[in-house]
Amino acid sequence: MKKTIVTSFIALISLATFSQNEHANHNMSTETKQESTTPKKVLSPHTSAMAMVGDAHVHIDYSSPSVRNRMVFGGLVGYNSVWQAGAHKATWIETNKALKIDGKILPAGKYGFFVVPGKESWKVMFNSNWDQHGKDEYSEAEDVLVATISPESLVSIQESLTYTVEDKKNNNGVISLAWEKSKIEIPFEVMVSKK
């Protein structure tokens, strides 16, 4: 009888020790998993800019690359060549009201936004094909509105590509793009429907 009790007691101790070791191993593997799933820094984070200008909601969706000690315009982004005005997918702009840009009407809708940077002037294009990767599918034939803008030189480096939409009151606004040492501003007017 004593022998059976001692044997049972030893078996219980062994089982308890085994359970503790398994629990410790489980905790270690959980901790390891948590460490390995720590998110890495995204080089060109997906972001957006938007504002209400009059009755128009203007929304820009883009990925924002950084300069990272590179020559951007005239280097990474060549002069006089089409650029999707962001990283990865093409930047898109959506407006729920028609806008007048450079004397032309951009109907309400969603557009791919492309630019052709130059030293003296930039061409900006609002393209009907808004859902595309980079500029691979860009077609000039699908441009809905094209305007020419004079760039400004920035005094200090704008590290991350940044868009803003600014309400200038009285149904006027400005879309701006700034990166590296260049900035463009695209003035627009919200078209008010006549009753």
C-alpha cells in the first residue's frame, strides 16, 4: 500500500513538473511570435489629404515617399517624363463637385493624378483611369484635364511627399504638392450649380 502511494505521489510530481515546463515553453513561443510580428517601418506610407471647399469635398489619396538623401527631381523622378505623383499606386483625387482649374472644368468624379515635372514648368494631368499601379497604364488619351503650373523652390528640404487641400474661401481652394525642394500649387474654383 505504501509503495502504491509513493509511486502515485512520484507520478503526480512528474506530471506537475512536465506541465510547468510545457507552460514555460508555450510562453516562450508566444513571446518569440510577438517579437517577430513587430511591424517594420514603411518607407512610403499610404496617406491622404482632404478638405471641404465651399460645397466640395476634395480628397487626395497617395503614398508618401521620402527624399532619403537622394536627388529627386531631375534624378529619381526624371524631368519631362510622366510620374504618378506618389509611390506605388497612382495618386488619385476625388471631388463631389465640378472644379474649374486653369479655366477648364473638371467634372465631379475620381481621377488619377499625374505630373510631368520640368525645371521651368510642370504639366499636371487629371486622368480618368484612377485605379492603376504607378504609371504603367497611363494613357494621355484618358486625360480629362491638363494644366501647366510654375513650380516654387523651397528654402529647406521637404523630406516626405506632402499634399494639402486648402480652403481659400468664396468657393476657391488650392491643391498643393511639396517634395524635396519643389512645390506646386493648383488653384481651383468650385462650380456652384445655378438654381
